[in-house]
Amino acid sequence: MRTSSRWRAWTAAAVLLIAVPALAGCSITLGSTSTAQGPPASQGSDRAPAGTIVLQEGTRAMKPPSGFSCPNQNLRGCFTSSDEMVTYYEFVLPFIDAFFQQTWPKLALPAHVYFMKAGSRLEEACGDPANGSNLANDTSYEFCPADNNVYIGERLAFALYSQAGDVAPATGLAHELGHHIQSLTGVPVPQSSAQTLVHENQADCVSGAFLGFANNHKWLEQGDVPVLQKYLDLIASSENDPNRTHGDFQERGAALELGGKQNIQACNTFYPDTPIA
């Protein structure tokens, strides 16, 4: 593995799997205690076309099915097919929401978090309609600042879960909400591949801060699988691409470690003139 002993030690010490008991009762290019107010998010056809599920609308989030349980009381090995990932996000969104609402209490969550089921398509405000790149689908994992929505594709979500581990899709979602925070706090919009690389590294730092927050709240347990190393292997861009827009294994690992060990304020170092916290 291409990793330093310092990063490896931080990974092994904490961030490996999400424990379910805390929730009782309540491209691979990664570009919310329940805080929900009011009724759960709607799956109405006006907001969720066929094959699309509204996991969260503002602070209103769907809840896990009544009576649902996982083996060994954690999310590792709980889901065996991609269509079960909706329930995964119903469990982990409250963890992520708690971090964002405690870190940025005056800032709103994204307008919607959409789950794109296999074969589904949903028009978004980002991308180019002329070539169909404005259609979120089951391989999406992105935040679109133009419509303030997060799009999660079933196939990519399950790939992260099954190939890396149970904490990986949650880490990816925290990354996308990091882009949401960048949009709200006025972080400059990248105009080049090099600037996009910095933008993405800061979002990785935010996801690392989420992992540190979760570990401090004892929401994470040590396990025998290096989930984040596998997660980084899946999402890291080629080190040999001079025009890459996302960090390589070392860069993304360093950004995660920065946020995880030094908290959200450390993520200001990417844009010192436009702090996000």
C-alpha cells in the first residue's frame, strides 16, 4: 500500500465501521442524533420521478424501516444488494447531519439528497444538456451547486460499500456536503484543473473532519479491514495524469488525515482568504 505509517496508524486506530446502536430509535470521482424537523422526506412524484428517492429534503430525512436490524449490531456486512443501500443512508444521514449542523449551525443543509436507483435518470442544473451530462444516474455521487442538491447513485454507492467497507459511502457523502459548504461560504469556483484539485482536496479534508467528529462521539469502532485505504484506492486519480482534478492516494489521504486529526479549522488552509469554519 502507498501510505505512510502515520496515516496507517490513524486509520487503524479509529475509522473503520459505523455502529448501529447509536441510531436506535431515531464517476468513482467524488466531485445529516436525528435533527429532522417535521415529517420525513417525501417520495412524491413531483420531487422524485420514477426510480428516484428523496433521502432528505432540507432537514427532513427518511427513517430506517421499523424493526430493521443488522448482524452484529453494525453496518458491516448488513447489505448484500445495491437496492438495500437506501436503508444504509437512512442510518448514516443522521450522523452526517449532526456534524454539519453542529459545525455550521447557521448554514442550511442541501435542498435535497436524491438516491438514484438502478437505471434511473434525473435532470440536474449542472452539466451540459447537449450531451446528456446534466442527467444524474445510478453512477452519480455529486453535489450540484446550481440546484443545491446531492445526487447518490445506487451502483456507485454499493461499489463503495461492498468493495471498501461500510464507512466508505458515508465518507463520500460527507465529501459532497463539503462542496455544499464551499458553495455557501464563498470559496472561489475553480477555473482550472489545478484549482479543482485544491477544491477537491478541501472537500476531502471536510470528510476527514467528519470522521474525527464521529470518532470523538464513539460512533466508529475499530475493525480488521482498512476501509479508508480501500476507499482511497477506489477514488484516487492517477498519479501520472498532469491534468487530473482530484488528488492521488497520498494527497487525498493527507487531506483526510488533516481534517481528522486537526478538526475542521485545519481545512481553512486550502483557501486562507475564504475560511469555511
